Amino acid sequence: MNCSALLSLILMLVQLWPGSPSTRNHSAQSTDQPFTAVRRVKRGWVKSEPLFVTEEQTSMVPVYVGQLKSDLDKQDGNLKYILTGEGAGSIFIIDENNGKIYVIQKLDREEKSFYTLRAQAINRSTQLPVEPESEFIIKVQDVNDHEPQFLDGPYVATVPEMSPEGTSVTQVTATDGDDPSYGNSARLLYSLIQGQPYFSVEPKTGVIRMASQMDRETKDQYLVIIQAKDMVGQAGAFSATATVTINLSDINDNPPKFQQRIYYMSVSEEAPVGTTVGKVFAEDSDIGENAAMNYFIEGDPPDVFDVITNNETQEGIILLKKRVDYESKRRYSIQAKVVNRYIDDRFLKEGPFEDKTIVKIIVEDADEPPVFTLENYVMEITEGAMSGSLVGVVTARDPDDDDCPVRYSIVHGTHLRRLFSINEHNGTIITTKPLDREIASWHNITVTATETRNPEKISEANVYIQVLDVNDHAPEFPKYYETFVCENAVSGQLIQSISAVDQDDSANGHHFYFLLAQEATNDSPFTVKDNQDNTAGIFTAKSGFRRQEQFYFYLPILILDNGTPPLSSTNTLTITVCDCDTEVSAFYCRYGAFMYSMGLSTEALVAVLACILILLVFFLAIVAIRQQRKRSPFSEKTEEFRENIVRYDDEGGGEEDTEAFDISALRTRTVMRVHKPRKKVTTEIHSLYRQSLQVGPDSAIFRQFISEKLEEANTDPSAPPYDSLQSYAFEGTGSLAGSLSSLGSNMSDEDQSYDYLTDWGPHFKQLAGMYTSSRSVGD
């Protein structure tokens, strides 16, 4: 590099050297060189380090940045310097005569931190470069032109009350738009402006911490102001503040306290169980679940009153657990206790989290209804006792101090009033008619007691009356026994087992005794054997019985019970003699008994049954014949009756061209078909048929033929109730063959001539030969 270029570079360095007016904000970084030297390489010139310009320098434009100079510059004006690249001509300009570079706009590092430029020296005369193009960079150095900012504010934080010193609350963070890698412009320092002595902040991190323990019940919210300064808090630095709202959350550090040391309440002796007697309330400075509490009853008696907790209002509700009586006890003193539901063990050392109070309850007197000595009375009376017999006594009294007299009565509307009555003054219950245990063994009545001075005061009691049994029913057969004996029965044969029942109620159980009645003990063909288990067996006392001599035997049996006094009854057992050997057929025996009672023989009964059977068959046959006549002659009962005319008036297509016309709509239901005697087919119809073969449906002859056919169908009594006429009499006028219909086949061949078949062509040659030959032979 020549001396002139070196001198120019030295001048630039002196102008921008640290400590000069243009670089006074960068004195802390005096080791950084703002520009680079330009050295020669062969015959060219290149940049070795980037050039620097500060934001503050560009506040007064234009600003000299540096100078580029070629060692070929003779300073005779023959060389021209050209600047190209980013911002060339708009931001940066170069003096084409001496190579000095200026910035003409204010630069902002935050928008663009460096620019890449290219410089070239050319000969003015030839416009050819005298040096190779050189690329260099101009870097914009930062100055402190941005204030810190709290982008996440406002801040809200929560910390539990009574937290120890040093507890982290939250962290605030500020940002600075300056370059953090150059100088101290973006280096922030946090400080606490408001919030002492409760909080502190870490200068470098912005973490807010507790500086002392605080009680939420004293103050539950604090406003803390944090300041952030750049330039590490040096003079002239920019700053910003943020407000942090710190809320203290509750912890259970306060026990509940009753508002009163003594509560006074009252309750009427008429109050039912579950009545609210009163309320107690304890205050707790905490909130939420920390203030939740439970109430308890302590002391005597715990079975009369109870307390429950209202979780919404946190009140203790005193309830009546058992009815109170003014005459028995007029005052109660109970102790109520309240305890926090959730306890924090850290604060137990400060005392128990509970409180106690006294509740005094006064019982108020009330006009009570009479009170029976028993809630339920059970009485007994013997059945059959005469009217007016004593059943029992009920007693009620007025529990009030004045002891008002009461009156007794049986509840109206009960049928038992016909059986019992009560003395209204002393409560004595007597019978009004004898009772029968076998009809009803228990009677339930309701007795009322009413105050004489206040009829509205009524109480009731249930009286259960048991009717005691008396042996007033003799034993008897439990059912009707159907007993049979064979004619060939032998002596000592068991023919029936019997038992007995008794409507009376025996305390020790029934025991029955069976024996023959006195009148049958002498000549009875049967005997009775008592089994000693309330059953007995009937045995034959002889061998052989004859129905012709005696068909029925009536055996009187005496049955005794074990009552006091014992009762007996005579029950007759009917024994039927059957026509059998040893096995008894109950059905056959019943049949024989029936015949015997009717006075008929077996043969007569068979004849009667046969006649009945014949009559039954005859009756069923008559019913079947009548049903058959009522049936419709048509099996298709569900078919729709229609009248169709099917027309074939062209030859092509055959039956596919059939057109059906439903003309049932043309007939009304009120028109009845009149049946006329069927007329014979006349020769005129046959002639019309012949003529219709050669004419169309529009011909009068054709219409007349159709009318005659319809009339014939209408007058036919055996025809179905619909008309379906298919006419094949006309095949179209275009056919040379005419009609091939067989409708007229019943007419004589003598009326027809088949000579025209020879004119139909070769297809009908064989047919023509058959008919013409037959005609010739016939002739």
C-alpha cells in the first residue's frame, strides 16, 4: 500500500477512534476498531475486515464512513470510484473522485445490522476497470435506543399466607430491543419500587420472593411494582415498570369460635321428634374448606337432642331427638362443641381447633291429650260368654297438672261396636253378645280417650281381644266317604279308612275315638277298628254280599273327642255293594248305583244311549246339508267379479294384441239382472255368425251378433255372475283365408264349401287335398 492510501486510512481511524465525540457512547469498548484497513493485493485492493458505523452517528446525515483509494490513483481525476450493493445510492454514496463513503440516511440496527457493498475503480476515459471489484461489509453498531418492556404484564400471582421468608412468588421478565451481544444496552437490572418490606426481587432474574410472613386475615392482597433498567442500571439508562398483584391464599390457621358462650332455647312438649329447637353458630376467619366445621353434642342427656351441620351456612342445628315432657323435666342444659373439619398440623401447637358453648333449653307446657297406661292392650274372654261379660279395662289420664277427667269410647264405624261396649267413665269393656271362636278367634278394637274440658285432645289405644276356645263342637267326618264292597268280599277285609275333624282348638292337640254306634253293634256285617292315631279302619264282618238282597248298607259310627267335657257325634257311612270279585272299580260301582237308583237294567240303559246317539248323528247330518246349500257355487269367493270383452280384430300378434275392457263400472249396484228362460240358438244366429266372418266390428251384422250372444248369456240361469265374451268371429279384412274359428263347428259340413282352399297357395295344398277329396267321395 502506498503512502497516500495509508494516510487516508489513518485519518478515518482518528475521526472514529474511541473517546472522540462520534464514539462517546462506546467508550466502554475501546478495544473494538470501528473500521478496517485496505491493503493491496498484487495490483488490486480488497477489504480485510468489515467497516463499522454506529446508529448514533447517522442521527445527523450525511456521515462520513471511510475512504477507498487505489494505489493507481494519481489524483489527476482520471480514476472514477463506483459503489454497488445493498443500499448503494440510497443509503450509502461514494465520492467518485476521491472514494470517500458517506451514509445519507439514519440507520437502525434493529431493522438491519449490516450491509454488503462492492467497490470498483475505472478509468474515466476508457470506462475500463483499473482494479478488480472488491466486496466489503459495513456493520451497524448498536446504541442504547430502546427501552425495556414487560410484555407479559400485568402480573397476578398467588402464594399461601404465612409462607416462610424466601418463598418464591413469581418471576417477571422484561425484554430490550438493543443488541445483547454488544455493550450493556440490553443488560437489565431489576429492582423493587413498591412492596417492601414484604417482598424482594432478585436483580438479575426478576424472581419475586417473600420477605416476611403475612397473615391473609390481616390483608389478603398486595400490589408490588418492579422496575427494570438497561445499561446495568448506569446513569442515562432506560427503564420500565411492571405491577404485580399478589394474592394470599388461605390456610387453616384459625380455630372456630362460638359467637355466644351461652345459648337459650325453648321447645314445646307437643313438638314431634325432628323439630328444630334452635341454631348455634361459630365463626372462623378462614375461608373455603378451611372454615368447614362439624358440631357435636356433649354432656347429659345425649339421647334427647341432636345437632347437625348445615354445610352451606356452617350453622349447627339443634334437633329434638326424643319427645320431652313438661311434667317430667322442664329444663335441659347441653354442651355443644364445634371442630374444624380439616386441620393443619403445623398450627396445632397454637391450640386445639375447636370451641365449646352451653345450650340451655326450656320445655314449654302444653295442653296434652290423655295418655293411656299402655300403647296396646291384650285381653281374653271365653267363647260363648253371655252378654255383659267383662272383657277388660283400659286406663288413660291427663298428663297436665290440672289432671282433667277423660271419657272413653270405641271408634265409630266399626262393626265391633255390635260385639263390645265400653264404660265412658272407667274404661271397662264388656260383651254385647256371645262370641264364637270358630267365627273369629281375635277381635281388634280402637279405644279413644277424650278430655272432658277440651274435646279436641284425643288419644287412641289398640285393644286386642282373644276369644278362648270352649269344647262346643263335636268331631265329624272331614268329607263324604264313598265306600264300596265287592259281592265276593271275605270276612276281615279292609274296605275304608276314615278320620275326623273338630272345629274346636285343643291346647294339647285333638285325640279322637272311633266305634260302632250302639244300634249297630249286634248284627252289623261290618266292624270298626280304632288305629289310635285319629284314624280308623272299616272291615267286613262276614264273607259274601248279594246286591239283589241289599244294595246299600248304612253304618253308624260314633266319634268322641278328648275335650272338657268330651263331645261325640254319630256319622253314617254309606257302603255300596258292587258286582266284582276282589278289585273294586269305582266308576263301575257308581254306574251300577246310578242304575239301581233309577230302577233301570243295564240293557234298558244301553238302548236309551243308542237312541240318543242315533238322534245326534241325524241332527248333525241335517246341519251339514243346510250349510252345504248355503255355500256359494263358486270356490273363488275372493275373486273380483268383472265383465270383460276381449277383442281380436287384427291378425298380427295373436293373443298378445288382446285388449280387455272392464265394463263393470257401467253397471250400477241397484240394477238387478232379470233371469229369463234361455232361448235356443236359432238358425238366424248361425247365419249372422257366418256373415260376421267377412265383415268388421263396425258392421251392423257384427253388432247384432254380439248383442245376441250377450242376451243369451244374460238369460242363462247357470251362468256365473259376470260376463266374459271372447269373440273370434272376425280376423280382419286383410286375410285371404278368412276366419279359422271353430265357433261354428257344430254346423253341418254340407253348408260349407272348401274349394277356396286350393286358392290359398302351396302351404295349404295338403289341407285342400284332404277336404276336396272328402267332398268328392261324399258326393
